[in-house]
Amino acid sequence: MRRGESKAATRGANRSSSSSWKSRYMGYGLVVGFVLILVYLMVKAQFSNSPNAYLGPVTTSKTESVPATTYQGNHASQEDGTRELEERHRKEVASTHTERLRGQRQEKNDESEQQRTEKIPMDEQFGNDRDSDYWQERRQSEKKDTVEFSEFGGGTDDFNNVAHTKPICDTSFGKYDICVLDGDARAQGGAAGAATVTLVSPRAAPREWKIKPYSRKYLDGLKAVTVKSVPNPEFAPQCTTRLNVPAMVIELGGLTGNYWHDFTDVLIPLFIGARRFGGEVQLLVVNLLPFWVDKYRRIFSQISRHEIIDLEKDDHGVVRCYPHVVVGYGSRKEFTIDPSLDDTGGGYTMVNFTEFLRHSYSLPRDRPIKLNSNQGAQPPRPRMMILERTNSRKLMNLPEVVAAAQAVGFEVTIAGRPRSSYDEFAREVNSFDVMVGVHGAGLTNCVFLPTGAVLLQIVPYGRLEDIAHTDFGEPARDMGLRYVEYAIEADESSLMDVFGKDHPMIKDPVAVHLSGWGNVAEWYLGKQDVRVNIQRFRPFLMQVLEHLQ
């Protein structure tokens, strides 16, 4: 009995011990499970509150902006909803998984759609510079804060916005190029196209342009200036002189010397680019023409109160430094200013330009005669200047035209090539109320007429109305002048005597234009004179008179 009881007791003890261990294991399991559940809940809560948690494809709308995530070596556009961006975003979340980027969500609800789409990656804007030493250096020293920056060039030390800056040179327009270097700008002269202008800015990726600083860059024979952007001063020439005013780099080659092109290609574009500085700007000139600058010295003295620099004659060791440099100039339209297209810095118009000229030459009259405002017994006769041409496009019956104008009531003066100084001739033009002439460069003198005066342009035969309107008609109206146009008919042209009425030159001017500019320039402009039909012309003279009422 005792042995059996002992065995039973032993079996009972073993069962008790086994049950005790099982209970312990179950307790441990419950504790571990509870801990795991708590950890899971904490991790889930952490991811739910994290600004970097991946929430699906990056999409934007016009009222919601996307967190601005800084990628290593590239700033992605906030509008990029492509698969590549999603993958980059996913990898960024998985790799960081820390507090480093917390709080950098950049909600910009007031940012326009256009501003966001313009923020393109740096590789697209500047090319791939990742192999350069500076690229590696910049990656190690990126800043997290963002700052405001100007549209062109430097002026800030913010590395983070390199990808978002626009190139300092705009070469998109077919007529001329413009570069704006804002910050540490350094100009170094040299002959034979050796002149350079360098912008030093930590935001500037290394880049280089060849710019012809003239208003018609497509012309042959122009000299180029090298424009560079570099990130560090060590990559730029060291300053030898420093002037704390802006500078403009321009060229005086091209078609300079033709009177109309003097204004259209140089003087008006110079006014557009430099007037905003109020005389506090230095001109750095490529292909400087001293005699030409002297002719227009009154205009240049108002544009700039500083010495004009011949950039090509600057010693190679001279480096001129400025806080702001503009390279190139131009105007969007011919012989005029369109403030909606031309960046004048103050909304200047052609009326402002003619006011500027009157101030430069101390011209007394800003308004023409007003006929109905005089109550005297003998009202004054309005003064008319008729421009006489001596080469092509001559008025073959000029005395008859003069007599017709006098009969209508004008006091007429015939003006040929100026015999006085240019300054005196500008004052003489200002004394007239009306200018009459056949299409040509001489009509450029209308810039000196008082605002409200009348320009009557006689257009030669050959479907030249569009050219005449572009060159003088529209500019005259932009100047505040009254404009009248008289178009020569076939029987008033000397070409009728040369070719006869059945020749294509007379019968089909459109076909002549389609054949190329050569025939148009040679015959319609170069070898044509006109004989005005006085009967047809008289109503136009009456129209001019009415404009002065």
C-alpha cells in the first residue's frame, strides 16, 4: 500500500508541477502578446502622425499643395505626379524614417499653378553637373530654409533654391538677347570678342552664353560677349575697380549709321533698358563709335552721368565690378515702345521718349498750334515741313505740292539735308506743326515734333503700305502724333514709264514681293520716284488741317 500511495503521490506532484509551468507559460504569452500589441499600436500611431508617411500617389489641385520634399541632388517639381516621383517618395520615406524632415512640410496655398510648374529640376535647367567637385560640396551643405529670390541671377546665398532659379540670359526671342546679372557681376574687356561678364553667386550653376549685345542679333559682323555664371569667387576674375551703380553692355555695330536704325536699333532700346536707372548707370560699349556717340551726346548725357567705357580697349587686367549688369538691349516693335511687351522698368511709352528728347535738346514746344483757339483777325498759319529727298523716292513735282499746301493755308518750308548742327536741326523740327515726306529715313525726325503734331507719309507704289505703317504709321500714333497716309498709285510712279502698265512690276506687286526682297528693295524703294496727283492729294491736306483744329 505504501509503495502504491507513494507512486500516486509522485504522479500527483508531477501533474501539479506541469500545470504550474503551463500556467506560467500562458501568463508570459499573454504579457508578450499585450506588449506586442502596444508596440504595434504605437508604431501605427507614429506613422499616422508622421508628415513623411506615404499616402499614395502625389497629386495636387489648385487649392491644395504638396509637401516639399528635399531629394538628394535634385529638387522635384511639386506638380510631378509620375510613377518616378512616387517611387522616389516611397524610397525617401523608407530611408529616412527619422525626425530629420519632420516639420518641413511646406504648405503654399497662395502659390499659383504657374509658379509651381516653373520649378523644374536642375538637371533639366542647367544640365547635369553632378560630377563636378562643387556639386558634391553643395550636397553636403544644403540648407533647410527657403528665401525669396529675384527672377534673374544671384543676390542670395540660398543653396536650396539653385534648381528653382531662372537662367540669367533670356535667348528665347529671335530679335535680341537679354542677360540680367544681379549681385556680384564682373566685366572684363578685350578685343576680338574676348570681353566677358561673370556673375558670382552660390546659387548659380556653372553656365556660359555667347551674347551679341545688339538689338538685331541675327545680323552678320556683330561681336559676341561671353556671359558666365559661377558659384564661387575663385572661378571669376578678381575686381580691380568697383562702381556702386548698375552697368549696361551694348554694341554700336550692326546698322548703326542709318538714321532710322540709329533710333530703332540703339537709342530707343537704350532708353527702354536704361531709363529706369535715372542716369546712374555706366555704359560698357562693344564697337564704340566716338563720332556717332558725339552726334547724340545730349541723349547719352541724359542716359548716363558716368564715363562711357570702350570695353574692347580695356586692358585685359582691368576687371570692373558692379552690383547689377544688363547685357544686351532691344525693342519688340520697330521704332516704338510697347510697354506691354518691352520691360522699361516704369511703363514708359513713346510719348515719354519724345518728352525725354525734348528735355535732352531743350526743345521749347510740347504742343502744336491750335487753330480754333486764336480769335485774332488774322489767325496764324500752321507751319509745314516738307522733306526733300535727293536720291530715290524724290517728289518729282515738289513745287506743285508746295503750292497746294500753301493754298490750303499752310506756311511751307522745304527741308533737305541739315546744314546746321544736329542740335540746331532738332530745334528747327520742333518749331513745325506738320511734317510731310515720302517714306524714308528722313521721317525719323518726327520724334522732335511736339505731341499732337501731324505726320503725313507718302507711300511709294508697290504694296508698301504694311512696311510704311510698321516703320512710321504705328510709331507716330504711339508718339501722340496725328497720322495721315497717302498711297501712290501706278500712274503717279516713275516705274510706269520704265515698265509699262502690263509689266508684273506694275500689274502684280504681290508677285514681286513673293519673288524675294531683292526686287522690292531695288525697284520699289531704290529706283522709284513719285509725282503726286494734286487733285487726289488736296483732300489729304485738308485732313491734316482738320487735325490742328
